[in-house]
Amino acid sequence: MTSTDTTSDARNALVALRAEVGKAVVGNDAAVTGLIIALLCRGHVLVEGVPGVAKTLLVRALATALDLDTTRIQFTPDLMPGDVTGSIVYDSRSAEFSFREGPVFTNLLLADEINRTPPKTQSALLEAMEERQVSVDGRPRPLPDPFTVIATQNPVEYEGTYPLPEAQLDRFLLKLTVPLPTREDEIGVLARHAQGFDPRDLSAAGVRPVAGAAQLAVARAAVAGVTVGQEVLGYIVDLCRATRAMPSVRIGVSPRGATALLAATRAWAWLSGRGFATPDDVKALARPALRHRLDLRPEAELEGATADGVIERVLATVPVPR
């Protein structure tokens, strides 16, 4: 089999993930695509939505459709950092101390309702997300490869939640929003439940592994080969710089945000079957790649300004290269 055939098979396997997740989740194709893009970019994802819109089911279905090790952590107010990373324990039989790995030692980590736990525990994920390792007792311990964190959160205005620290927000490649379903999609959800669908039993819904680490490695190598022209690079930079000049923005998108948008753009171009990126690819990923990197002025927020609104205005005003 040629390298072209291998790459094509990897693309087909990852595209098939969307159909597989669709067996369990109705009407969230954009969010599924965002999760796949993050996997291709070795990035992490924050999924936000009100309770009851299937955020956790979405991630569980994706994990089931991937032949990877997965772990779920339910974040609660009393969760400690060691509960995430692991800790040193004493073995009375050998009279020695040893390291017991925490749930972060996995390929796909579902951090459920991450903003239900205080910042000290939230920050326990920082090193893991950025350095792909955790340090316990002064010793760095590498995490498996691939390693991706998919965190869900409820909007911060809901009682009992803690806003994520800006430093941790910036470590997420994408922030995906899961809206309330349309009337047609909600009818589809009820129809599935009326037919006996059980969200706790995804295997009964027919969700099966369709991609694994081998296909993911091939796909990542192919994404790294996607060509990005100087005009597209300039467009990404111009969009990010324009956010810093918006009157409603206190802190605009940093260069880290620009590199995140570039990575997501290349992955989307490859998934679309192209070996080069276009300005339309940039537009498609601008909102999920940048929305969580904007710090709005308090007075602007009181007047109804939103991060998505700022990005929409920037996309409308920054000249598109032709």
C-alpha cells in the first residue's frame, strides 16, 4: 500500500468518526469536527454548554469510537490535585514508597464539569496539558502519546462554578459551544429515547471503534505537510492583531492564539481533502480557536459585547486575501 493510500485510509477513518458519534448524538456535527481537529493537532478542547445538551455523551461517544485508552474524571469541589495526577504511596509489604498513577495517565482524558472544582485542582492539569508530563515528588513523569484533554464546563454564571484561570484557558486549542438543539433535532432525540436508546450503553446503540492510534499518527504527519501560503499566514496574523485594537477588548489574541488558529486551519484543510489551506479554512476555525483567548472590558460586557461578536466584526472588517 502506498503512502497516499495510507493517508487516504486515515482520513476516511477519521471522517467515519462523525458518523459513528452520530449514532449516539443528534445535531452536533460541528462539535464532533472540532474534537477531531484537536486530536489531529495534539490539542485540547473545552466544551461549553448549559446542563443537559449532551456534552458528556458527545465526548463519551467519541471515546468509544476511538480505539484509545480513555479515562473520565468527574470534577467536584472536594477533588484534590493528587486525585488527578497521582501520588506517592507507601507499600507496607515492600516497605517502600512508590508512585501510583492518576487518571491523567491515559490517551483521552474526559474532564467532566471542570469548572466545578476550585482553581488549585484545575491548575493540576496545566503541566500535563502543556508539557505532556506531570511532576510528582520532584520527578517528571511522561504521559502517553497521544494525550488529549477534552473538558466540559457549564457557563460560569451558573451557581457553584469557578471560572477557569486565564493561563489554563489559553492551553486549550479550541473552545466549542454546544447550543440547545433545534426543534427537529430535539424531536430526533426524543424519538431515539422512545425507541429504547440508553445513553449509558453506547455499544447497544451500535457505536464501535473505527479509528485508532495508527490512523491518528498517519493523519498527524499528513496534516504537518499541509501547505500554508504567505497570504494565509498574513491573514491569520491580521485577524489576531485586529482583536487587540477593538475598543471592547482589554486583552486581544496573543501569538499563541495565532499558532493555534494556524494548526486548526491546516487540520481542517486536510480533513477537507486538500493539501493546502485557504482563507475560508481560517474563517471556519476562527471562532473556536480564538473566542476563549479574548478578555473583554467589563463595561463592554455590560453593554452586551461577546467574544464571538468581536470575532464576527474582525472577520467582517479585515481584508481577505485573494
